[in-house]
Amino acid sequence: MFDSISFEYDKLNRLISAGNDVKWRKKIHKIAKKLNPKNILDVATGTADIAIELSKIKDSKIIGLDISEKMLNVGRTKILNKNLSEKISLISGDAEKLKFNDNHFDLVTIGFGVRNFQNLEKGLKESYRVLTNEGTLIILETSVPENKFIKFFYLMFSRTIIPLIGSIFSKDNKAYSYLQKSAEEFPSGKNFAGVLQNCGFNNVQILPQMMGASSIYIAKKH
């Protein structure tokens, strides 16, 4: 599915989020920079936007991992154009079967990827495993606003406008219908914080974005 939408994925993200996805990545960079991570894994990296943003951190090395080879190819082109090949490497892989040693990364990031895990807890436990004991997990994911008034308009937008945009601009409108439905079904907010804690993470912070339409989660291994 993600192979089929790889070409237009970035443009439609800008459109659907009204450009806020760029701001959210900058916030992730700001949070991550304070941690001074050296080894970073960006899971479900897609077209590598978060990996590219994190490359601004001094002395950092980033591995971006995704199951979609066509999404990775879009990311590789960006990395070449920005002369970042020495800082970022993109590899094909499964978030639920990471081929890295335990306690390897200072930071793991996941942007709009966890709701696509086949087994959510299995994928999160893999991120937990590869983090160092002092490591941090940062996740950016869609969420459903808790405020009933805002939630009404959020659902109206997500159920009508997002599929419409997908049908107009994408070759695979079924993909955007799936993305809309998965966003609603994902256990966001406090429910997702509970899932993170069940997977072993501590000190979970929730930072709602755009009135709760997306959230940044920060969690510590210990």
C-alpha cells in the first residue's frame, strides 16, 4: 500500500495537515537535541523526513528503517540531494523484527508509523529492546481530540475531506481510506500511554498537537 502512494505521500501530508507536519518534526528535533543522542533509529521512516530533521543534531548518526522500498527510494533521493549520506542510512526492515543488538540506540523515533504495526505491542517492545538503558522513545502519531466539540469537526474532516483528497490526488484512494480509519481506531492519548507502560516504558509524556489531532509521546526506557 505504501509503495503505491510513495510518490505523492509528502505533498498530501503537507495538504492534509495544513503544513503542521513540518512544525511537528521540528518539535521532535528540539526535544531530541536536548538528549544529545549519537545513535538514532527512525522506525517507519517512510520518505525520511524525520531522519533528515534529526541529522541537524551534532555528531549524530541516523538509521532510517521502513518496510516500503519505494518510500525509502524517495527518501534516498532527498538524502543525496542534501548531501547527508554520511549521516543517514536507509534500510529495509520490519519494525517488529529489528535486526539490531539490545541496548544499541540512544534514541528511537517513530513518525506516523505505530498505528500501522500489525502487532502494536510487539513493535513497541522491539523499540524498547534496542534502546540503551538511558534511551528515549519519541513517537508522533495521529490522535482523536478529547474535547467533544473539536472531536466532532475532526471526525467530519477525517471521514470526508481526507478520503476526498486521496481520491483526487492519489492513485490509491483505498490507502487514504485505510489511513483515515486506522487513525480513528488507534488507542491515542492516555490509552496509548498505557500501552507504552505495558511494554516497559516509563515517564510517558503526552504533548497534544493541533488541538489533539496529533500527539507527540515521549517515553523513557528506565
